[in-house]
Amino acid sequence: MSAAFPGILALGEAMVEFNQSSKDQPDYLQGFGGDTSNFCIAASRQGARTGFVSAVGDDHFGRLLVDLWKTENVDTSMVRVDGGAPTGVYFVSHGPAGHQFDYLRAGSAASRYAPRDLPLDAIAAAKVIHLSGISLAISVSACDAAFAAIGHARANGVAVSFDTNLRLKLWPLARARAVMLEAIRQTDICLPSWDDVTDLTGLTGRDEIVDFLLAQGPRVVALKLGKEGSYVATPDERRVVPGRVVKAVDATGAGDCYGGAFIARIVAGDDPFEAARYANAAAALSTQGFGAVAPIPRREAVEALLAG
């Protein structure tokens, strides 16, 4: 890996977030979101060198995002500024059924990202490139860019990490299944969530699910099980890695935090089971505050929870 480029890249869409501060009040706190951006920040806070591959609008929200990444030590040299499209925003509301998302992202700068925009040298020099179902779903050109990035990574011996992050507001289930399964076939490390993967596969047993996913090609599957932890499988071994019990107030972005922490530890040399133990703790800590980014813990806090 060239020292000029980060070891971990993520490709996708970032947005500005407005998160309801109380279940009983209509006040919203401004924050930041976007699953792959959250992933990058989580990995960076664990000490990894990360870079984000995307586009933002030439607007106030786009500049806020770039400033955020710089503050979080995420390389912004691969973020394109699109003067003809806005930066996406979304709202998180809280109610009896949990958190609800409402998006204003149609025609966003990131949705106009295309294969020609990819930083091929940086991808070839990375150790891992991370994508998600949302990276594939926001537009045809973004989906094409994602598969071009995957192909370039594999041709250069770069590991591919993929989080399902199924959002049926973005595309119908039949298309999501077809496209995501093709991505999983080209993935080295698969990080699915339980609800996503049961919809995508029609399976309901943990071993059935990991058997199916490993058969597609990944060498590691870390199935996220919320507060229960994660079920981690390789072709040779599998086990439940228990979660950490905390007083949770908002699970927004917890899965993204898990992924960023997991990949940061894999790049640092951990085996998948030790990486999952660490990632479970990081994700648990991230649920103790509101919003996707602010509560993401730093390495010292995660290590303190593990030690305790």
C-alpha cells in the first residue's frame, strides 16, 4: 500500500442529518449521516487511515460534510464537488416503534457519481474498499461506479467489504436481491444485518444464512444481531460473539459503527472473531447518544469497555 493513500476507502453517499432530540418535542439537532461516511469516521476514530469516495454539492451542506471529514482525519481528496446538484439531507424521528427516516436525496450530487469519477490509483493502493447496498441503490450511475470500483479493487488484490443496508424506499426487493447478491459474490468481507439478510435470502436460520453467504464467495461473514452481538463465520469456523450491554437511547448508525470498527481491526491484524468482539463494544457505545456520528466512540473508550 502506498503511504500517499489511505488503507481503508469507502464509497457512497453522505448527507446532513436532522435528528429529533426528544420523542416528545419537534426539535431537531443538526448532525451528519450516510452509512459509508459513518463507517469511515468510525474506522478513523479507531486509529485507521481512511478516505471517502463520493460527491457533494457546491453548497453549505456539502462544505459542512467536507469540514467534518477533515476534522475526523478522513481523507477528502477523493470527494468531488458537483456544482449542478445538491447535497442530500435526511430527518430522523423517534416514536413508539423506534426511529423513522425521511430522506431528501433525489438528484443529489452523490447520486450522479459515475465510473469516470473513480480515483483508480487510490483504490488500487488501498487494503480494503467498503461499499453498501445504499451505494448500489441511489442511482444507476452510482451502482455502475460501485461495481467498477469493486472490479478495480479485485484486479489489484484489494479486499472488498460490503454491508447490505437494505433500504426498500430506494428500490424494489427483487432488484435489490439481484444486484446485492452479485455484489456479495465479489465481496471478501460481508457485514449483513439480520433484517436485511432475511429479506434478501428468504432464510431465517443463522447457519442457513451464513452457509448461503459463504457459498457466494466471501471469506468472512459477520452477521449483525443488534444487542445480541454478531455471528461470525469463515469457511473453517463460526461462533456467536456476544454483544455488550449498555443503556441505549438511539441505535442510529450503530451498524455502520460496527462495520468501521470491524474493518479497522482487521486491517490492524485482528482475526475476525477478535475484530467482532471489538466492533460489538464500539457499536454498543454508539447507541448511548443521539445521531449517527457524535456518539461514535474513540478507541480509548472501546478499550475501556472491553477491559471493564
